[in-house]
Amino acid sequence: MIDIHNQVYTRLLDGLSDVCVVESEYTVTPSKYPCVTVDESSNRDVTWTFDSSEKKKFARVVYTIQIFSNKEGGRKQEARKIFGMVGDLMWDMGFSQTAFATRPQVYNSSIYCIAAQYTAIVREDGAIFRNATKGS
């Protein structure tokens, strides 16, 4: 496994700490609001990059990001604003967004949640690439 979780978490923490809490793993109930959770939901070998060294050189990673807001009178707008910031940060790191879903029914009607997934190819040295020329 090529592990870049701390790199991704730190970048999101640095970029979002003025507007929300950032937690480094999936949570059912955020400790404070607004909140962003960062979870690496997939990390698999890119098999077409294997060579005779049998050392993992590249991995395809998927991060699931959740944005929670319980702001009275504007939780959807707050969550979407933070989602835009998350998207910019993930893009700047080399990720592309592959999924988006709103979950206004999460927990109860006073909490609004957006869940999104971002994917990239990561090299053994931590370099992140948005595109690859072959499937894995």
C-alpha cells in the first residue's frame, strides 16, 4: 500500500480549519459543526505498472469526503460552500471528483450532509496524478 492519507488530511486541515472542523476518519456523528471527514475508502495496486522488481510503484486511491452542517437557516448553503473549497483543494492536489451525493436525511432534518469521492493515481514517492493512460 502506498499511504498518502496524512498528506491529504493535512492539506484539507490547513485549507479548511478557518471554516470548519476536519476529522481524519469517517464518523457517524461529528464532534462539532460544520465538519469535514476524510476517509481513504480504497487503495489498490495499479497492476499495469508492475515490473520485474515486484515492488509496488503506483496505487489508485479513492477518498470519501463528507461535509456536515447543522447551521440553522442555511445548512445547505454552508455545506455547498465548504464542498466547493474541498473540491478546489483536492483538484490542486491532483484528484478528480468521481461521485457526489446529498444526504439531507442523515440523522435528522437539522443536519445536512454532502458526500463526495475523489480518485487519483499515487506514485511510491507520494506524487499524485489525476489521469492515467491505461485502466488498472
